[in-house]
Amino acid sequence: MSHQTTADRHPAAGPVETPPTTVRARIGQFELTWTADSPVALRSVATAHLGSAAIGLVEIFTSGEQRGRTSQAYWRSSVGERLRVQDGSPRVVSDALQTRAVIDQRDPVSGLEVRTTLTTPAGTAAVRVENEVRNAGSAPVVVTAVSSATVGFGTSQADLAGFVLGSAESEWLAENRWHETPVRELLPDISLALHGQDGRGHFALTSHGAWSSGEHVPVGYLVRTTTDATADPASNGHAGAAEALAWQVETSAGWHVDLCQTRSGGVLSLLGPTDLEHHFAAELLPGETFTAVPVALAASAHGRDDAIAHLTRYRRWLRGTAQAQDLPVVYNDFMNTLMGQPTTEALLPLVRRAAEAGAEVFCIDAGWFADPEAGDWWSTVGEWREAAARFRGGLRGVTDEIRLAGMVPGLWLEPEVVGIDSPAAAALPDEAFFQRFGRRVREDRRYHLDLRHPAARAHLDATVDHLVEEYGIGYLKLDYNINPGAGTERNATSAGEGLLAHTRAFRDWLLRVQERHPSLRIENCSSGAMRADYSLLAVTHLQSTSDQQDFTLYPPIAASAPVSILPEQCGNWAYPARTMSDDETVFTLVTGLSGRLYLSGFLDDLRPEQRARMAEAVTLHKGLRGALAHATPFWPLGLPAWDDDVVCLGLRGADDDLIFVWDRDAASRVFTIPGAAGAEAIFPAGDTAWELSAAGDALTIAAPAGIGARVLRVPRG
């Protein structure tokens, strides 16, 4: 028989007490609420069903105390239930850019204190939540999990039937595969009212190892659907949808998203690394602090796309001054081209053609450091010195040619790894590498540097400074092709704590590099987009959205990427090839145009009409990129499934919308895009093959046989 307490089943009899006074503090479109007898909670003031005063914002689990009531969820922790707001809280400060609130809570039993900082940028319905836990007691405490934000959703058990969860699976070559699942499929109706208890089960999404987006994207949303005929029509992608809550977890280490249910609704918990899922524990001696992983929440009464639009604006605020930087067109020699085997003879024709096409950066990808006669260079990386045998006249001769052609030279680098056969593997001390159980961690013939160690940082500082000063490198493509597991135990309570500390040190290293070299542009690549999170994207410039070499499979990746990545950071590859038809050439170029145009391919081998079409795409992109940095994404046909025939992405600007459409069905077809009446095709220019006609507020497209793609502009009146 399951255990029940009397308090769970029936309230204790006795005199009626006056309920404690509820205190409220507004922070943008969110509100903090608490009483003298309850911890602080967070709710959205723009919606009726997102947030609950009964759900504490912060949960803290320790090695000595986990839950106050047993379950499998990250909710109702013993410490979290005892947290109480301290006198003088909150402190709210506003300026033209943001509003910030700081609120302090304390658990009198464990002595743990938590300071929560909430920041909402001006002009958004988003809030950033940061928690710092301090051991104010007299004995050490081992923290095993801290929720970055815990919020309620729904106002009753029946209400959960109206919610759907949006989440994305991801893997190499198939990133950002979004789908929506009714919450009732994840948390079944088990008649909690009859049992007089909250649920004990949960549904979870968890990262594994150091690829923060290698299995699931650290972004998601909840949408409350309704059958109300008067519901807001602006709720894109959901018939009759109204309220939506979107979030992102900002870490390159472990993260966990947890859903559970209570007698009065649901609970969403967003966490960084945890003991059970990520081998995480952090010992806090008296006076020591632990900073939890930051998260962002965006709420809207107008549906999924509007909530993501607010999250998009938040990401621009998060990037700060980096947001105002230029957006150069990059050519990279890797994808379907040199594939890690550059030479002077192979590169110079590509340099000339890339410059003719209008590229502004020419990035030499992997292999520039490896002797071409040595074969597989995978296990030799880490020293980062040019392979003289590859370059007639040296690598400097090639980078000089790139500059003479009017472009900025770039190089590929995988800074955090050292191959087992690299001289750097012996030159650097064991303490400069990830370690488990006293030995270096080895993954696929490679070791992993620990950026907390001064020797590791000095090695990489010397590498970057040498490349910038010797070759004039102005662009670095930073790759990350191994997942080293749980982390490192050196100078850490646990492997998970070591991984979190390393990722924070790596982020700090990136900032220091850019302080020394302010004109350097950095791409965040990791086997495509296996580590695409806003711990790193806030301090880098471009994200390669995939390594996918099949141009017909790329559209759902490119169309879905703006859910989790700023449009101006979505490096979508376009790699025209001589073997492509004219329509296929347009198809791959539309993929590139749907974000940051990222060029590759044997440009010197293209037919003249293909080169002309590519130059047209580059010219168009340069005309659009200024607006790209202010656009917000939307999905007229909903987020695409991996095998959808028609894929569609919209980017909403100040005066008009851009809509990118891919038709992957070889047969001729007619399809409709809602809200796009009045659209005109702007790429390819002068197109008459696709017949566009208005039908009410919708656009009807008659496409001929064969795959095709178009860029449409829709003016807004």
C-alpha cells in the first residue's frame, strides 16, 4: 500500500486561521509572490495559466536532504520548501535597457541562502533567472542539484489536458527536429484528487556529456491550447492556441528539464547538472557559494511564435555589443569540397571565385596543420602549426592571397582537444587534461583539455596569438568533435562539477581572446550544432547549424534552427555543385539565405549560370542582412517534420516579412501558405516557374515538377 500522510489526505481539524498576507513584486511581464510561510514563486502576469504561487521558484537538493515528499521529480525539495524571503527583499532597479530584481531567501535548518537575480530586458516579455547558493551555516554542505527556475502551469488537473510540450531532438546531421506532445501523454491523468496526493512520476529531457545540444536542444516551450472560437488568431502554428511559455537553459555542461503534476496543475523545473543524471555534486564549505546555471523564460498570451519572438529579442540583449557587429559572408572550403585536405593548388582557384561571388571571409577548414603524406590526422591535432608540405610558399602565401582578393582569412581550430599522437599530449602536464579516477580521459584517440588549468590556457593563448599575428587570421571556426563524458574529477567534488567549471572557463577564455583581438570573429561549431547553447552563443558570432552534406535534407534543419538560435547567427550552408540542376542550385542557395549565408563548394567548377545565380544570392543577402539582425522567426505551416515535403520559415521585419519555402516533392503540386497574400518572389529574381496567387489572406503556390525553393517577400500594410 502506498504511503500517505494525514496532511496529504485531509487537512488537520482546528480553528480557522487567517491566511498569511501575499506579497507581490512586479518584474517586467512576470511577478514574484510569497508569504511569510512560503518561498517565493514566479508567475506570468500576461497569462492566466502560467505560474503558480504554490510552486516555489528555487529547489535545492543536497547529499543529506533530497525531497520533503518522495517522488521522481525535481520538486518539493526539503530545503526548497523551507526557504523564506529575507527582510529587505526584493531590491528592484530599472534603467532604459532592463529591470533587475534581487531577492534573498534562507533555509534556517541547513543554513543555505539563495540569492535570485531576475533581469527582464526592455521591450520583451522575457526574464533571465540566476541563482547563487551560499553556505551560511557552520558545517560543509554538498549540493547535488539546484533548480534554475521552477514554475507552475495550469490551474487544475483538468487544465493539463490543454497543454502541449514542444521539444527538439538533435544529432549529428539531423539537428533541431521539433515535435509537440500533449502533456497528458507524458503525465497521465491518475485521479490525484481521489488519492489526495500530488503525483510521484515525471517526464524529463536530459543532456549527456559535453554536447549540450547533441541529443536534445536546451530550449523548449509549453502551449495551452483551447477550442475557444474567439482565441487569438496570431497564435501561429496552433489552432486556437493562446498562452505559451518558452525557455532556454544557458550552459555547455549538463542540463535537465523536468515535468511533473500536482493536484492543482503541472510543474516545470529547469536545472543545470544534477547528481543522478550528470554525476554532479559540489561541496560548499562555510561561506562558499555555488552559481547555478542561468535560464531564460518568455511568456505570451499570443501563442508559440510570439513567445519565441520574445526569446529572440532576449538573446540579442544577452549578446550586448556583439549584436551590433557586422555580418560578413563566409566561404569555407570544407563542405562537399576539400573535406579537410587543403593545399595551395586546391585553395587558390576557390579564393578567386569566392571573391568574385562577393564573399568577405575565406575560412580554410581542417587539415592545414597535418602532413598530407601522413594520412589520417585525427589523433595528431593539438600543436596547431602549419604543415609546410601542404602549402607552396607556406600557409602565409595563401592567407596573403585571401587578403589581396579583398577577404579576411580564417582558419579551423579545435582548441579543447589534443590527439594522443600530438607533441602537445606529452608537452602538457596531466593536470591540464580531463581526468577520471586519476587518469586522463581518452575519447576516440583524443584527450580533452581542462581550461581551468593555466598550462591549458597558455597553450591556447599562444596558439591564437600566433595565428592572428603570423597569418593575419580574422576568423576562427572553433570545432568540437568529441564528447568526453561526465567531465573531470580533478579539483572538483564530482565529474559533473568539473565539466561545468571547465565550460565556464572556456567561455571566459573566449572573452579574453576577443579582448586581445577585438576584430576577430569566432564561429561556434561542434560537429555541426552539437553544442549550440547561449552560454557560448552569447560570446561568439556564428553557429554552424549542421554538417549535413545532402542539400535536400537541410531545409528542416535551417527552418527550425531559429527556435533556438538567432537568425543572424544561423550559419546555413549553401554548397552549389556542377552536378546540380538550375533548380537544385537555387534550392541550396535558398537554404543559405534563410539565415547567415555560409558558402562552400567547388566554385571554380560551376557553370557560368550557376556562378551568376550564386552572385545574385550573395548580393541579395547583403541587402537583407541588416534587417536580419532585427527579424523574429515564425512558421506559417508550423515547425517542420523531418520528412515534410513542403518546409517553410518566416522572418518578420519592421515593414515586411520574408518567407523561405522549399518543395522537396519531385511531383508538381499546389500548396497554400496562410497569411502570405501579396507575396512576390525575390529569389530567384524574375521567376515565373512558380505561379503565385492570392486566395483570401493566403498565398496559393503552383510549383512545377521537381524540387524547388523560393524566397518570398510579403509587404505588411
